[in-house]
Amino acid sequence: MNKSFFKELTKKENGKFDFHDKDIGLGGGVRSPNVIYKVEFKYKENEFTIINRTGTAYVGNINCKLSKTIQPIEFELNTISHLKNLFLRKKSRFKIITDNKNLDSFLRKNNALKLLIKIANKENFSPLIRCKKDELWSISSEYHLEFDNWTQVIEPIIEFYKNLIDEFEKNS
């Protein structure tokens, strides 16, 4: 089922799909599955890479190397645990960290991010999403896949990144 999801996503985004299913030796004759789903595509000269690993590690990464022609703004989105949120009683488990008021307003109004927040409030979805500059500017998301239907977050994250790219282009 997951393989067909990634194939459809690849077709939709006109990208490239790689699938690896290989057991890893853990020692003492013990082997563990290691399944990797990887999708790569471009949106307006920005390079997307989606990697989801299951088996030994249940981890999702969605990265986007941003084009040099746009002017990104640094930010971070992280999540408050369900337990901590019981005491804080916040509507959203997402915490927005940015010094830019316009970006903060954009993030709070973004429909794709609202959908991710809705999923996080129902599921054990706890991503760390960052836009920062190392050698190049990039947006990255890291999250574990230990919740039901972990593919449901991929398309809203892609949509969120595309919305950010469009917003950053306005500043260029």
C-alpha cells in the first residue's frame, strides 16, 4: 500500500521514485527489515527529497533545497507533547519560532499547516520543521512514523513547502 502511495506521488509531482527493501544484520544472526521510500522532484527550481524509512527506524524526512533566487526567512516549528499540552491547555501543539511578524502571521493562517496541526492533535505526529541556511537555504521536516497512516502528512507538508516558496518569492 505505501509503495503505491509513493508511486502516485511521484507521478503527480513528475519526479523520481526509489524503493529499497533489504534486511540489516544486527549481529548474532538477527536480521531486521530496512525499507526506504525515496521521492525526488522539483517545484520552481527548488529540489524536494522525501525519505521515509521503516523497519529498524521509523523516520520521515522531507527536505527542500531552496533556489538561490528567493529570499527565505528563518523559522522553526516544533511540537509540544500531548502530556505537556494537557497542562498548558493550548489549542495547538505547534510552537512557531520566528522573529519576522509577517512570516508568523503567514504561518498561523496557512491552510496546509492547519491540516498538519489537526493531524498532530489527533495522532502522535510530532514534526520538527525548520527553514535555515547551512551552505544553502533549505526547509526540512523530521518526524517519526509511529502513528497510523503516516503517509497522510506527506502531501500537506509538500503543500506547506510550496506555499512557503510562493511567499518567499514575493519578498525577492
